Amino acid sequence: MISRRSILALPFAAACSRPQEGFRGYAFIANQEGGAVAAVDLGVLAVARHIPLEGAPTEVTAAVQRPSVYALTPANGSVHEIQIETLRTARKLAVASEAITMALAPDERWLYVLAREPRALVAVALDSFKTDWKLSLPEEPVGLAIAPDGKTAAISSARGVHLADLDARRLSAPLGQGDYGPVQFLNNSQTLVAGNRGERLLSAYSVAAQRLITHLPLAVRPDQFCFSRDGGQLFVTGEGMDAVVVVYPFFTPQVGDTVLAGHAPGAMDVSEDLLFVASPLSGDVSILSISTRKVIAVVPVGSDPGFIRVMANDQYALVLNRKSGDVAILSVPAITQKRNRYKTASLLTMIPVGSRPVSAVVRAV
């Protein structure tokens, strides 16, 4: 019998044979069930090394000014530093008994870890790779965001959303009550948007005044956020509709369009001109033009795609398939220029990377 992957390979075989401009760098991919980070050489599109960790990584982030990548293993509350030059673990720090997520400070002096047990925001000083300070939290946290100016953190929970003054190490009173999930600051650091999952609202808050600007009812539960590169549009997906909700977040925030896209759409990422939306149940990615809000392609990518990372130079979009344990590499220029009549022409290759890949970051060398 011919496998589904073999069938998919036929239409884009010509695309695979076209020479590609090399990229000097790696995609670091967290394999949750594999207990490792796979370093994929994006110049040759192959795994260079599997980096074993003590724990199950769920998230990776990369520094720009430091030669390091950081992986979080929430079950044991640890952060792991990986050296890019050697592709090996350099340091490990246990910051809590159990963690949730992490965020790198804009100046890369600290790595902030949101801990579940004990409930706290933990600041890790990256020079010493030691815990610098902790801020206790009143309830179990859910989401974390750091303002672009590095002065404020937003922390959501199933009961509300708070702001944290990172210099004073002080937590605000709740800005709003409800079952909040994702949070994100606008580029100016003056406005926070938060997804109220219980009420299916997008709430916008003034950071300086610590007050509500507006609530926006949504057609979907706000489970996933993704901003356009210029920050002028916010894309929202979640339970309730096979669609992406487009929000204009500046001035008086307002809902723009609700665009049908995929089946139970989830993870998203953007290039300069395109929005990529994963549909885990159908195993494909819907690609929308940001300017026209139209779906221009639907590309089969694998089994249970749950994470998308578009390279900063818009060369590749990486789609992580949790069930099939591989990464689909899409050519962004092939999609933008529509050089081939086959919709799958943009799918360059599939690379096995490990068991349940869930997060990726790209770092040039």
C-alpha cells in the first residue's frame, strides 16, 4: 500500500528539487514525550542533534544577544540553557516544583517563569542563571506576557487578570474578573488585551490607568492570539466556530471580520503578508492573505499540527505535527508568488524530529 505521505510527496517533488538559498541557523524543537530538544539545521533541512533533557519540554525560546536557547520542563519546574555553538545543555535551574510557561525580557537580562507550585512569578537572572526574585500570586496562574518596554508583566488566571510592576515587584489589584486565558501587550506597551474565555470576550485595558477600555464580544472562545507583524491586527481562534476573528486593537479596539478558515482552527503565525492557521483535526494548514482576508491555499501537513513558526526572513514556515512526530517545512515565497499550480507545491519536506513536538524557535548562527 502507498502511504498518505508518499502520495503527498508526488505533487511537490519538483519543488524539492529546486535549489534553495541556504540559511545558517537552527530550528530548536521541543519534543514533549521524547524528553529532548531537536536541533534542525535549516541550511540542509535535517536534524543535526537531539539534545536530551531531564524532563518533558513544552516550550523553547531563543535569545538574540546571547548564544543560548532556553527550554522549559514544567513538570519539574526547571529551565534548561542550551548552547547554540555546541548544541548541548550548559546549565539547568529548578525554579519551582511545577511551572506553566516562560517569557524572555526584552533586554534579555531575565527570563520570567510562571510557576504553579508554588504560585509565583519567578525572575531568573541569565548572567548568573540563578533565581533573582519571586512574586507570590493570589491564585493559580494561566497566562503570561511581558510588555515590550520590559516594565510590566500581565498574568491571567481562571479568576481574573493582574499587572505586575517588574521594577517594584508589586502586583496590581485585579483588572477584571472572569476565566482569562491568553494575554498580550500592544507594541506601545500602553494597552493590554486579554481573552476572557468564560464570557467569550476580548478585554482591552489601559496599563497606566489600570482600567478597562472596552469588552469586545467574539464569535469564538479566545484560546489563541496572533498579531500581524506591524501589530495593527490581532487574530483570534478558539472553540465555537471554524473561523479566525480579526480585531483592530488600537485606539478604540473593534472587531473587524470573522473569516471562515479550516476545521477547528488553532495555532497561528504570520509572515509579512500571510496568516498561517493550523487545523489539528484535519491535518492541514489554511493560508490567508492578510490584506484581502481570503484563504489562498490549504496545505496538508501531517497528523495533529499544533504549532507554527514562521522564520523572521519569511523563508520557511515550520509546522509541528504532534501525533506524527515530524515538522512540515513550507516555502513562504512559493506561496506568496504562486509559482506552481499545485497547492502542495509549498510543502518542501517532512522531517521526523521526535515524540510529540510542541514548540519551536529559530536562531541564526
